[in-house]
Amino acid sequence: MTLSIRLDADLEAELARAAARTGRSKTELVKASLREYLARVAPRKTPYELGKDLFGGVAGGPVDLAERRKDYLTESLSAKHDR
């Protein structure tokens, strides 16, 4: 994608000096600066943050569910049957 921006003379001169000093093009410096800025302002979410509303919480259920899963299933089915 092409993007055009207008820089005032001072900022353009500073960018040109930085490019000459670092041996990088002005485009490379602008891209790197924009990436760094966006990472601070709008950091990418981690996989956990993206799906946390889909995961159970620590207080989401019985702590012994792994050991007593059959008991809990039996109780749940019995409760539904008794309705």
C-alpha cells in the first residue's frame, strides 16, 4: 500500500539526517517508527486475551471435577430427569 504524508521542513530534515546517519532509507525509518508507535498505543492481544471469554475461570466449577466427573454427570442427569 502506498501512503503519502506531508512533513514540515524541520521534520523532513530531521528524518533525512537520521536516514543518512543510520544508513537506512526514510521509508524504512518511518515504517519502523510507525510499528513501534502502534505497538505501544494498540498492542496486539495475546491468544489468551482473544479467547478468554470462551475459557472457564478458576471459580468456574468444582475443584475436583477431574476426579469426580462421573458423579457430577450422574447428578446433573438425575436432576434433569426429576423435573
